[in-house]
Amino acid sequence: MQDFLVALLTCSVTMSALALLYVALTPFLAKRYAPAARYYAWLIIVIGLIIPFRPQFQGAIVKLDVPAEVTVARAAEMLRPVDARDVPGAMPARVTDAVAPPAAPVVPEVSVWQIAFAAWLAGAAAFVALHMIRHIRFMQTAARWSEPVADAETLAALDGLRAEVGVARNVALLRCSCIGSPTLAGFFRPRILLPPVALAGEELAFVFRHELVHLRRGDLWYKLLLLLANAVHWFNPLVWLLASQLSFDTELACDADVLAGSGRDERKAYGYTVLSFIEYGWRKDHDLLRLTPLTSKFLGGKKQLKKRFYNITDTTAKKRGLVFLFAIMLIAALAGSSVYAAAQENPAPPESKAALTEQSELDAARFNIAVKEFFVPPGTAATDKVAPEAVPEPAEGFIWPVKDEFRVVCKLNDYPGHTGIDILPKAAVSSTHETRAAAPVYAAKSGTVVLSKNNAYGYGKHIIIDHGDGYQTVYAHNSELLVEVGDAVEQGQMIAKTGATGNAYGEHLHFEIRKEDNILNPEELLPTLIADDK
């Protein structure tokens, strides 16, 4: 345990120093070597961060004094003189000595290294769990808000470019209303997600080629390795900062691959394609791509856009950088090899080694038991899923709050705390890179408006209508509210326009039906004919 933590800290310090040196030399390296060489150099550094152990050599250049681990309690035990009462079957010297005082309770001995290892393990596990949950949430939400692209000409263009780029796997093509720029997602079932904007033929070809190059090179797996390295070194802020630079260099390498052999006009057109997503992608308040690092980013960030355009327009010949890559590999392999623990050069006496081995085994056993008891608590945890009351007989008079063509993308209790249904109106995508057109929202039943307000989070701009018979309906995430508290509304009257305010991804209407504060399933109270048709 101690050896592992020392090796991990040594690796973190030396590889961070190597990465910082590499970043400092990037302006010089960018003029001499192709983006692909810099891309693979980062891959070597990432692997070096994940594998903390290095070959060791005699004669340390830098010595770290690591004291031999002997706990205070263990030292006291080793120095205590032997007493006859400790020997089984021995006779006491005097009768008064026959009755020994009660033994003190044994306190488990936990070393500093064990505490440090437990803290590191908990931090790494929390980091991985957080990003896995966010990625799963991204994939589920993207699937809910996506529609397959059915245009035959577009699908034919994708298949043609797939063969040209050299991708043999099938790739799904979807249009997702809650992303701001094209992206590649999915490790085993890859899919290209397009934002709800109109793309011309040349723009579409550049987007397809860019994402297919990411797929061919396995960049999503590369990003997974980077995430693992960040998890191993979660305590090192430099690794967090370097992750952003590595992700950017990945996009530069992809751009260079897409534009290999291209002339000035094609490079200019590619740059305009990237620019075409700026207004829409950066304006979008609820871009789902912010949830996960395990996707490609066609647009990227604002700060690095200037460097990216310079790379796109750069037509100078670059070296492949094989010698450069070999040098990076050698440095990464030897980083930390010359940093030795001084304790290794001054071995303890055989008796001390045996005592330490015995104590280490005892401490490890106690630690394993503690970990099992912590991660496997008795009993079962209750779920947070909302359990609606028994649904009464269908109430007469409710109509669907959206009249245009729509579909229900999220049902009651699809995830914990979801107390209604999400309705996505189908609206045509404009040719000016605007979001989906807001659809009218209508009162599902006549009643009185008892709430009309805007929350920065949660429901956003929402309305609650009381229908006077114990029923209330909720209309959330609107872009515009057309009624005020106290207004009497008729069934079918327009009361709002759909939007994506509050905690929402993509334009939609969140609709609820309540009766006396009980959550009901709207789909069981609305006309089933319409529900079946959607």
C-alpha cells in the first residue's frame, strides 16, 4: 500500500512536469510536427499517468526519505519485557500475582498510509461514478430527444463518406433538439447526432467526415483513457487542466485528417462550416454536450477557436514526428525511475522486517473487513420514485394541451421525481440556424389561473390552472406566458408557448394533472385516441 502510494505520487509529479514542458513547447512543436504526432504524444503521456510504476535503477538522483512504518503501539509491544504471566501454564511467583488485572480493550491499529489509500480510493471511485452517471444521463436524454434522419439522400451521403473514410461499422444518424453542434456518441453502437439546424450539402459532408474520422481513430476510447487518468490523479489539479488541452489537440488532429490533401478553397469552406454553428451552439443555454466528456465536440470552445482556424488554414508541410514520439515514449517510461525511496537503500534488520510484514498483513485484513462493511450496509435503501395514487375514473373534458403533431418523449416516473409527461411538438427546422419554433399551449380544461410565474430553475416559466373540481393542471418550461393569476380560461384557449426554460433540455412542454395534491398519470386521463396516434 505504501509502495503503491509513493509510486503514484512520484508518477503524478513527474508526468505533470513532462506534460507542462510539452505544453510550453507546443508553439514550437506545432510549426515542425503534424497534429497527428502531437495527438499521439498526448496518448503516451496519458498512458504514463494511468500506469504509475516504472523500471527502477540503482543510484537515486532524487531521494525521498520515507520512514520505515512502525506504529507506536507496535513499537511498545516489541519493547515490552517478557512477563511470566504471558507464558501459558507458568506458575505465578506469588499468590497475589495469580489474579491478573483485566486486559485493556484492543484498539485496531490504522496507519497513515492506510488512511491515505482509503481517501485516494474514495476520491477515484467518486470521480468515476459521477462521470459515468452524467454520461448515462446524456445518452438517455439524447435518445429521448432524438429523431432518426429519414432523408434518403442524406443517408446515402453518409454511407458514401463512411466507405471513403474507411469506417466499416454501421453508424446511426439522428437529429437531437438539445445539442448545439454535431457530435459522435456511443462506444459500441456509434451514432452521429445533428443539432436542429439546416445544413447544406457541403456543410453536411464536412460534418460527416469529421465525425467519421473520430470514429475511425477511436477518439472516444482515447477520451475514456483520459477520464481514467484524471480519476487516478483526481488530487492533482494540473491533470484537470491538461485534460482540456488534450481534448483540443484531439480536435486539431481530426481537422488535419479531414483536410489532408485539401486546397485553400476547401479549407476555407470547412472553416465557414465551423463558424456556422457558433451563433446557435454558443447561444444555446441547455447544451446537453456539457454533461459528458465522452463525445466529440465539432464546435469546441471560444478561447481556442483562433488557434483552430490557424490550424485549418495552415498548408505548410509538417514532419511525421517518429523520432519525436520515440523521445516522448522514452521520457515517459523513465520518468520517476531515478526517484527512489531512501528506505530501500537502507534495509531494516531481518527481525524488523518480519515484524513489519506481520503487522502489515494484520492491518490489511482489518482494512478489507472495514471496506466490505462500509460498501455493503445491511438492509435495502428505499427508492425515490414517485408513486402516484390510484388513478380514478377518467375525468371528462380534458384535452391534450398541444394541438399540432407531437409525441410524448418522457412519461410519468421515467426517472425518479418526474411527476408528469414531456410533450415534444413537431415543428419544421428553419434555414437560418434557429431553434425549433415555439408551439402554442392550450388549456386542457376550463378553469382559473392560480399561478403564472418564472423560476430560474425547476419548472421555468409555468402555469397552474385550477378546474374547480379538485383537479389542477400544470404547464411548465414555456418560453412565453399569455395569462396571469386570476384569469378565467376556457378549454382550448391559448395560454403559453412552448420553450426550454428552467431545468430543461430542448424545447418541450412538461404537463401534469393533479387531484387534491395527488400526482395522476395524464395519459390515463387524456383522450386515448390521440395518445395512440402520437
